[in-house]
Amino acid sequence: ALKPSWKVMEGDDIEPFLEFVETTLFPTFSNRDAAWANELTLKTLFLALLWNDAGYITYSETELDHRYADLCLLRRPDARSSTLKDLLFELKRIPLKTLGLSGEQVKKASRTELLELEPVRDALDRATEQLAEYAASLERRHGKALDLRSWAVVGLGFERLVARSVD
């Protein structure tokens, strides 16, 4: 089967993408996997789902002014006239222990409720600050050719994802 097309690649709603990861991929991980999971785990999932060799040049840990952006997908020159956007992701992961919640509690909570949790707000704020610096560096490097959409994403165990658009 062909990989689904994600609206997030056009700079639109990230929610369907997050829901797909939560409902289709996260359930395949076991408790033992959670012991070793980190931001790289999330980045690997994002890479597998968003990688599009026809539209993007994909960078993991791309160097931007001596700092490293988690995931950057820049449109290929011949894809500049497409509906695709340049994408930048900063990923964070919070273990359930840090949240003080069970997996069931996190699954039942709305995204709005999850966004109100202090560790989630703190992680999103850190990611947002990083994205602002990375975006400025990319804009200096690529100028007007860049049509960037940036997302701060926080994984809550292997239960949920929350995101903030940073544009």
C-alpha cells in the first residue's frame, strides 16, 4: 500500500498525523520499548512517515549556526512550485513517570488538557525557542526560497503527542 499523504506537508493541520501515530504506531511498542525510547524514537517515526524523496531533501540533526535541528525537510528545487512546504520539527519526549500520570490517564485526556500540564508546557516552550533560532538560521541561508512551517512536538510516553505550530 502507498503511504498516506499528510496535510502537514502542505503546512496544514498536524492533528491527523499525530492521531495516526498515536492509534496505529504507538500501540505496537511494548513496555520494554518505553524503557529505551527517546527523541530519536520519535524522529524515526516522523522520518518513516514524512520521508518523500521526490519532494524533499531530508536532514536529521542538521547543523544551523552550531546548533542542531531534530528534523528538517527542505523542498527540492524542482518541488518549489508544489503545494509542499519546507518543514522543521523540534521533538521532545516526556516519560509518563515525569508526568505523574498513567498511560490510561494520558490516553483519556484531551489535547487541551495535556497542553495545560506544566512539563508539557515547559517542553513546548523549550522547543519553540529552539525553532525560532533554527528558522532564523534557515531564512538567512535560503532567503525567499524558503516557505517554512515549524512544529514543536512532544511525545508523552507511547500514548500521545501534542504539538504547537511555530510560525
